[in-house]
Amino acid sequence: NNNKKSGAVDIRTLGLKNETGDFWLSQNGISTGAGTIGADKVSDESIQVQVTTLDIMAEQLGWLHEDTIISILKVDVEGLEHDVFRGGHDLIHSRRVQNIFMEGNVKTEEQVMQFFELVRDFQTAGYGVYKMGGSMGPANDISVLPYPDNNHEKFHEGLLFGCKGFEKANRWQCNIWWKLKEHL
């Protein structure tokens, strides 16, 4: 068990997805961030990882039953953000998380649709985009986007347009800082 707690930071050694079980983490290429997680062992270097959902983890930690306020939730999972947040619907809609830092990776048409679904879900839960930026983190004020978030379709196009400005390895990648709308 490599779980650690240091002050108000709680570090967990487990995978998050929209399902539970034991999966295999396999590295693709030289970047550890380019790995994949799946049901099959791809190589001798594959590592078995326990995977759960964000909601199950939040339930086990009491975050959904107490007056817990989570200042920051950071998710950087190289294109699997949709899966992680689909498994965290209850936590996100509980509005206990004040700030969400996430990386948005968009390469395929399916990922574009998943990205839009995720954006709609965050907006429905009461979050708005505060800042966005490239690999150095969210630095740009959201006013750089061409459309306000009250026009969801145009806002999605604008957010995707903003992410296109941070093209990396044939995909659009940007960091997005979401805040509860009453804190914008």
C-alpha cells in the first residue's frame, strides 16, 4: 500500500476509470504519458493496476456524506478524461469540488464528441471555465474564447478552437481550469 497523506494532500496509488477491476498498464513508446490501460497484458513490461471509479473512491473516503470541500481536483490522464469523469458523476454534481484542473486531449472525432459531453456535464453541474492554456498550465483568461458559455453549442466550438491553439503530436491538447460558477 503506497497511499500517502501529507497535510491536506491525499495521494492514492490506483487507477481511475468509469469501471472497476484489474487492468494492465502498458507503455507506448518512450513517454510514460503515452501508455494505455486495458484488459489485456500487451507486453512483459505491462503492470497490473487496480482500477476504480472516482465516485467509489469518493464514497469510500466519505467525501459524498460529509461537509467536505475539495479545493482542487487535478486530472491529467492523456486522453482518458472522459472515462475518469464519467466515473465521477456524483462527485462532480455534488459541487464539493471547488476547482477542477484537467487536461483536454482531442485527436479523433469520437474524442471531440466525448469532450463536448464532458463540457456539457461540467456546465450542468454548475462549473464554468476560468482559464485555459497549453503545456505550462492554464494561463489564459477564458475571455479569449469567441463565444460565451450561455450558448452551449458555440461555447463548445470556442473551447475546442482554444484547444486547437495548443496542437501537440497530431492532437489538440490544452489545460482547463474549471471553477464553480459562483466563484468565477
